[in-house]
Amino acid sequence: MSKPFSDSITEDDIANYLANTPDFFERHAELLAAVQLSSPHSARAVSLQERQAGMLREKIKGLELRIMDMIRHGNDNVMLSDKLLRWAGTLFLTSEPSDLPGQITDEIADQFSVPQVGIKVWDVAPEFAQAEFATGVSEDARLFASSLTEPFCGVNTGFEAARWLPDPLSATSLALLPLRNGPLGSSEPAFGLLVLASPDAQRFNSGMGTDFLARIAELASAALSRLR
């Protein structure tokens, strides 16, 4: 005894048949007009063509939003690049090496709207050894800086580097940028650490990209090599 029709043909069978028989609706064009589907935006039924048109409009709207996001991110990147170039220009124009640490922190705070910025540099030339930027760094902090192969971003859990800031208690999130000769990820020991801080816990979070911060660290490292 054969199975009832409804048991022998599944929805997958129908879908496969229609997918492999593209001329089906050419032979039965009247079905396209007759098919009624529920609208996702109201309780009324709509035709298949209307439903497809609605889906296409939603897809176009999604693509438009993605394009706008790309344009906005592109504009943001251009603005950041301009600020980075202006900051680098001020470093090139700083004639006195001992002014560089202060110039770096002041310009980062101004150009990139960072609430607090601190810096320490060690293993400097003898004439700079007693400067404020070259003192007050423990061996643990130096080893920690050398262990970083990329900027560290996250919540301030009591890092020594936070004490180099004007207001350590308000430093909720930090970005710690090691300063070393050559690329940031090289095996060269660090000769300094740049600290960016914010009272906003999400300003420097562990999930953020660090490529731009790495460029800041590399530029600062190159400029500060004049102190060594």
C-alpha cells in the first residue's frame, strides 16, 4: 500500500524541485500573482511580488547603512591621520631634547582629547638622568614595559604607571604604550612607557584595536631616542 501523497513528498522535495526547475513559474505565471504571504510589518497578507519587493528594500537599506558606516569610519581615519601628522610635526620642531617628554604628553592630550597622559623614560644620557621624566621608576615597571609587545588597554587595576599621572585616582581605564627602538613588537628592551588614561572605563578597553596606539608609540620612541 503506497503512502499518502502528503507523506511521500516533503517541503524539501518541493524546494529542490523548484530550485532545479527554473521555468516552472514561466509555465504557471498565474501562481505568482495568487500566492499570498504574511507581511512582517502588519497582519495583512501580501502578494509574493510585494513581499519580495519589501525584502529587497530592506536589503538596500542595510547596504546603505553599511556604506554610510564605511564613509564615516573613513572620515574618522582621515581626521586621526591629520592629527597624527600635526603631532609628529611638533616633535620634529622641538629643538631641546629635554622638552620632548612634556611636548609628547601635552600634544597627545590636546590632539586626541585624552584626559590624562604620563610618561617615563629610563637609560637616558647622564645630562637627563635627574629630570622628572627619568626618575621614580621601579625595576618591576621597567620589566613590565619590556614584556609588552603591543599597547595594553584595560581597566586600571593598580598599575605603578598610573601614579605618574596628575590625578591617578580618576584613571579608570588605561592604555600603556611601551617605548623601544625599532618596531613595537621587537625583542628590544623598552626604554620608557607612555600612559594614556580616562575616567571612562570603556575609553581604553581590552577589545579595542591598538594599531593607531602602536603608531603613536613608535613615533614617540623615535623622537625620544635623542635623550639616550
